[in-house]
Amino acid sequence: MHDTRITFRYLSEPDAIAAGVTDMRACVDVMEEMFVALGAGDYRMAGSEGNSHGAMISFPASSPFPNMPVDGPDRRFMAMPAYLGGSFDLTGVKWYGSNVANRDRGQPRSIHLFVLNDKDTGAPLMAMSANLLSAYRTGAVPGVGARYLARADAKVAAIIGPGVMGRTGLEAFMAVRPGLEVVQVLGRSRRTIDEFVLWAKEKFPGLTIRVCESMQQALAGADMVNVGTSSPVGSANYPYLAQEWLSPGAFVSSVAVQRFDEDFLLHRSYNAVDYGNLYRAWTEEYPYPLFETIGLAGCQLFDMVTRGDLEPSTIVELCDLIDGTARQPAEDDIRIFGVGGMPVEDVAWASKVYENALERGIGTDLLLWDAPALA
């Protein structure tokens, strides 16, 4: 006789916090371990080659069906499944709906749920509130990039976009470069700027916070830059970062939309991304130019590859920096680091949160079944 009973652990957001989901130092270390497995090829994501960001439901501009949602800013549903090997050896999926109008209801733009599964049976091991999971793993990847590419003596950071990605970006920067002394912040909303300043002063009381009025002012003298802004689709709408505004040797992490001069990217910057196969998958899934639809630094670089202007071997990947095989930047090279976000990151961080929850007795065990009605 087999034991057919299946239960799984449920973590609310307070449970997830108690289980360490906001421990940025640990998250940066877990993300680095995840990239080792990724570099070895011990993973699968969606898509025919196992490299897709996920599967998305989008909506038309208009519909004859009165109850069907219509297109709008960040209006979508998305499933992001992955298997991650190495020491993780688990599968999982993040499922979320997104709508900017949520903010008028006092809710975040996107609302995330993550499910962790046994790789063999498919049985759920954990279901958890995943907004913090997603935010911290996204912020931690620039932390890994900064560990390998940012100046060791970095003193000044620029945060472009003081929202969630600005906060976790600063946390990751502080985790790997604790000598930071000054943060220069640029945002569009006085409310979000004020909230960021209050949060940063409480979180890192030794930091000097400077509120800036322009991109040029925010970037001036910055050793580390985190770009985490949103904008309408189309490169004309993306925030512009000029080479002359950036300091020699600056590390620029792009977790959201931005635009650089292509001549700068072709001839004078050190270009790195989290994982090249992610962008190659996007170039197959979306029509050229990809950058007009997904305004990430990696997408701008891979559009240049598609045109034959940029040699793909010149784009450094994070896993090669970690294993020591990547070429290193010159001292004054401006280091562009494109971040796309991958579901393997969710699996990696969720596996650690799950482990912590079991060790600490956090969460609620829910019954799937004692015995399946159909088997």
C-alpha cells in the first residue's frame, strides 16, 4: 500500500517575511549559486529551447465581449515555470496578474503567487505569496553583477526610479558594496521619492540621500547605478542615459527600461547581461526590433546583434564572470549590465524560503487529498 496523502505548506506574506524572503544578503548568494547551475545548463524554462521568460496573456485594444479586459498599462497575466537543478533540484511556477489601475485600489501593480513542486511527482510542496519573492530575487541579480563588475571602492550610488526595484536595488548594492556613502535618487512622483527617502534613512542610517532633479544630476559622480523605471512601450519613451553623464568605471544595472546611444554600446562600453539565451528566446518570440517592445538593455544589445552590428561574443554573461572565464573590463570602462528576469530565479529563492519555513515551523499545512478521487 502507498501513502497517497498529499499536503503542502502555505506561506502568507507575513509568513514569507518570517522565513527570510527579505534577507537580501542571502538572496544575492543564492542567486549566484543559481547562475552556476544556469551556466552548466542544468535548468529548463518554457519554450521550445527551454529559455523562455514565460507565457503571457495579453488583451486587445477593444473587444466585442463586454466582460473581456482590454489593453492598458501593464495589463496582462503571466505564468513563469522552470526547473532548476544543481543543489536546488525543484520545479516551480510564478503566476501573476498585472494592472497599473491596481494602485488606485491600494494594491501593487502586479499580484504574484508562487508554487513549488516536487520534480518527479509534480505534487505541490509550497504555495506562497510571491510579491516579495519576485522583488528580492530581481534586486539580488544586480547585486551579483555588482559583486563582479562594480568598483570595490564604490562610494556613490544612483537610484533611477525610487519604487520597489529602486529599494531592492539599493539593498543589493549595500549587500555587496557596504562602503557606499551617498545615494542620489531620481523619480517622477514626489510621493514615491519622499517614501524612498524615509525608507532609506531608516534602513541605512549612515547614508547621505540626495534628491535630484535630472538624469544628468543623478548620474554625476555615481559609481553604481540602478535603473528601475517604467514607461510606455517604444524607445522614444524610455529614459535616456548619455555616456558623458556616466563616470568612468561606473556600473549601470538595468532592471527596467532605458536607452543608450548605440555608438556608445558598439565602441565604448563593456556590455554584460544576466543570461544570453533569455534574449535569444525573446528575439524568436517577438518581431524585430525587440527593443521597441521590451525596453531592456539586453534587448537593445541583441537587436544590434540581429542587425549584424554587434558581435554576440562581445556580450559578457554573468555565469562566465562567476566562473572566471569572461574577459574583464578595463578600469575606466562603463559597465552596462542588462537584467531580464527569469523563473529559475524564483525557483532558487523560493527553495531557500521553503527550507527556512520547514526548519522554523512557519506556515500552514494544507490538504490536497488523503486519496485522489481519480487515479
